[in-house]
Amino acid sequence: MEEKLKQQPSNCIKVVLFGPESTGKTTLSKQLARHYNSVWAPEYAREYLQEKWNNERKTCEAKDLLPIAIGQMKLENTLAKKTDSVLICDTDLLETKVYSETYYSGICDPLLEKYALENTYDIYFLTYIDTPWEADDLRDKPEERLGMFQSFQDALIKYDRPYVLLKGDKKTRLEIAAKHIDELLNRKK
């Protein structure tokens, strides 16, 4: 099982969109992938949990987090082989760890935690809560957005991850993110 959570070596720059739900991560992931004519790894949890909701009318439980993490890493590792420029990740295992600890009384499966901390990325884009809340079957706690944002920022600081805070409209966020990715690509040459 551990091998399924491990990040495989690749030649691309890996970027993570990171932050609370309904803060524009997926929108920006798609924009960045188009901008760089590259690939993006969608958030596997959305597919997994939507199917669970559709079939069982149940929301996420702690037991779902390892299968979600395994699915996320399978996507990322597969897609990282398809580019040598930049891979845009709509989430990562550190985000799953933050959700686990926030929703399940500070608890995180040791395997999930291990790989959330071992897997590395070139830059994180922390999305702020200045986007309108969009409800769906899976999103909850719109009144706790600031607290969730703080949990995500605290994790980036605690684990010394390189990050840039993204605020503003879609165009502004795309411009700021592209500027930082361009810098990474130029250093890679």
C-alpha cells in the first residue's frame, strides 16, 4: 500500500492548488493547464465522494481518506509521465491531511501523514476565501471558511512548503500564478 502513496520521480515542475473548498482551485488548475499546454491532476476526492453520495447518500468518513489518497497519487503519478514542463495538481496529500485533522478531531492515518510530508512539490498556491461560495452535494461549512483557510496556511508554514497566497479575481490569480511558474521554468532550463 505504501508504494501507492509514494510520489514517483518525474522531470516536470509540480504545482499544487491548495486551500479550502470553493476557493477557485479547480478553475485555476484548468486555466493553468491551458496556459502551459500541459496536464492537470483533478481532485480525486470529488469523484470518489460524489459517487459515494450518489450511491449511498453518505458523506466523507475517516475510512475514505486512504482510498482517496491512493487515487490522488495514482492520478498524479500517471499524469506526471505525460509532461516534462509543468503538472498542475488540484490538491495533494497534505490537503487531505489537513482535512483529516480538521474533520476528525486532529487524527490522521499514519500512512497518509507519512506521504503527505514526504511527497514534494515545487510551489503551492494557497487560494484565499475571497471567491463566492458555491454549494454542491459535497461542500459543507461555508461559515467556517476563514478557519479552514487558516488551517491550510498553518500547514504550509509548519511543514515549510514554498507557497504564494492568491487573492483577487480569476485573471489576477492566473497572472500571479503564471509569473511564479515562469520563474520556476526558467530556473529549470
